[in-house]
Amino acid sequence: LAFGIACSAIGVPFIWRARPTGSGSRGNDDRGSDHAPESRVEGIPIALDKVSWASVIRDPIVRRTLARFVLTDGLIRLGGNLIVPFFSVYFVRELGASEAWFGTLRVVERSIEVIAMLAIAPVAARFGPVATIALSQLASVPMLLGLGFAPNLGVASGIFLIRGTLMEMTVPLRDNFMMDRLPPGSRATVSAAVLLFGYAIAFFSVRVGGQMVQSGHRDYTYMIAGALYTISAVLFFRLFRDQSREKSHVA
């Protein structure tokens, strides 16, 4: 827990001192400036997405944005897949929870996350999406470490709900932020690329996490994940906080 608090404390100054003064949201005047070509079917305008993978990669803005999202998202997946797939094992085998208890805990967690996702919008409007995402992720680190070293099932269950909510409530905000920075024609390609890299990292990370848990080093997986979450949050803020919304020239 102390290690988790230390990780968050290290990351917060980087974000808070330099956080943007505005939310960086797009105004009404530039909504159509980077739209894909349109056609009409029975009078209804539709976007024609004829952008190839090669043309997307050639665009420097898209390429840079893709690399930054792959890096920050990859660190989360690398750390998360060391521990998340083994939560049920931890609760049932080490904390003595029944499978029904853990299943109910998951349902409650998802319910809280839905409410939190709806409530996070005003916070993002006040502090900006980048700072909101990074600070929420940092706040989850002490919870993560507290969960890994919880003294009993009751404490672990409470921390589990808080940690999951802090990490998951900004997922729609993060996805929207990524899509909003890209021209419509490249969004599907970039989203697929981020998922592809994420799955590749998860395949490796889950295997390593399983081996560490099996060899009796579960504690280290939580510490490594906490450090990776902290690095990802700080990098996300530093990489995206000062970028103005750039126009892509993908045709």
C-alpha cells in the first residue's frame, strides 16, 4: 500500500502542475473540417471510408497518435494482465471467498462502474480529459497495492470495487479522446491496431503473470503492475497535454 501511494505521489506533481487550463473539446465551428468524402443514398449523406492501411500509416499525425496510444495503452495491458486474470484465484484460494461471492462482487463492480462512467463527464469538462484520465489511473495504484496485500476478504472486496471503478470509469473517455483526435477515415484502422498490439501484449503478460503466481511471487506482480500503471499515466499526460488538435491529410 505504501508503495502504491508513493507511485501515485510521484506521478501527481507531473500532471497537476502542468495540467491544461481547458478541456480541449472541439467547438462547433470545426466539426466538419476533417470529414471524409460524402455520398447520398435517398437523400441521406453517408461517409465513404476508402482509406487504406498504407495511406493511414503515411500520415505523420495519425502515425504519431497511434504510436503514443499503443505505448500508453500497452503499459496498462502489460501490467493489468499480470494480475486481473488471476483475481478470482486470489479471492477464492487465498482470501477464502466462495465463487458465488466473487461473482456477485463482479456484478456490483460493473454496476458501480456504469454509474461512475456517467458521472465522470462533468469532471472531464472541468479539468480536461487528459488530466482526468491520468489522475484517475494514478488514484487506482494505491488501491491496487492495497488489494494485493489486503488482510482479509472484507477489506479486499471494498478495495476491489474502488480500484476497478477508478480504472474503468475513464475507458469511454479515453476511447472518445483517441477517436476525436483522428480523421474519420482512419479511426477504424487505428482502433484495430491498438487492439491488435494490446492482445499481443496480453498474450505475453498473462503467461508471465501465471508463472509468477505459480512460483509464489504474486506480490511482485502487483508491485510491477502498479509501477507500469504509474508510468503509463504520466506518459499519457505528458504526451497529450500540449497537443493541439491537428488536421490529418489522409485522403
